Amino acid sequence: MKLEKILENVQLLETKGDMNIDITNISSDSRKLSNGGLFFAIKGFTLDGTKFIENAIQNGAKCIIVEKDFDLSTITEDITYIKVENIRYVLAITSANFYDNPSKKLKVIGVTGTKGKTTSTFMIKSILEKHGFKVRTNWQYCSLYWK
């Protein structure tokens, strides 16, 4: 998928490199990337994703997305770099774009509260199945998915 399509609805602060490249996989874990990858260099509490940029490139990353306080001036020409304001938000949006927005294809019911979640989800599941819907449940989170 083209990088430009993956970045739809994302505000970019700064870019460097080709925005028309093909992306084959995305990850915030440099070890899980392959050729044509998009790497999100996320700074966490204990690890700084920018320390793994070289490893991501060695594993095949063609594009790196960093947070607003990263200096792009030392970057090589053959890799596309993008600077964004909120990298975790951008990871969510780009993942949805890359995987063709799977949540738009599901209908979801979530049940919350302190008592009666399991009973309520069993009742909802039973009603939906009686009407011919194929229902999948996740009892740990008391949620239902159906087509």
C-alpha cells in the first residue's frame, strides 16, 4: 500500500524523503519489520524507540515515523522520515488505514457495570443468534461481535 494512502487523515509536522513508496508492513517493534516496513519510533517510559531506528532499517524499514522532538537533519536520503505530534495516535490511524479499517466492518456491543455483565451478554447473544446473526463473544471483556 502506498505511504500516502496509509497517512490519510494524519497531520504531519515535517517530512523528508519519498512519500510515494510502497509499504508492506508496519510495527513499533524493529525486530518485527521486513522489507518495505514502516517503523514507529515510540519513546516509552523505559525504552526509546529512536534508539532502534538503525535496527529497523537493517530489517527492511523504508519509512520511519518519529515524535515532534526528533532531529531529522542527520537522516540518510534513501529512507523516508516523518515527524508527527502524537505518535501513538498516528499509529492507531495508520494501522486502521493499512488494514482497511476493520472496525468499520464489525458491529460491537460492549457491556459495562458492576453486576450482570455475563447474564446480559448471554441474553444479547441469544437474541442475535435467534435472528440469524453469527455471534462471537469475548467474555473476558464482555463484548460481542457479529456479522
